[in-house]
Amino acid sequence: MVEAMKNVAKLNVELTVEERNLLSVGYKNVVGAHRASWRILSSIEHKEESK
């Protein structure tokens, strides 16, 4: 999915509203997963430092 998103971004063409929405949702899903992982790691690190 990430590769497909990168390829679409590199095409340098005007996207339809539906295509932009799909790209946006895909981006939010990828970034959201990374953000959630980062929050978990930060929380664990903070708990370890508090001990």
C-alpha cells in the first residue's frame, strides 16, 4: 500500500476527489499506526524512567 501511495504521488497528475480521499485515508492509516507505536514506546520508556 505504501509503495502504491508513493507511486501515485510521483505521477505528478491531477487527482480526482475520490482518488485524493483514498490517498488521504491510506496516508492516515499508515501514519496512525506509526504514531500509535511511538506512543506505546514512549509510554513504556516513561514508566521505566519513573522507577
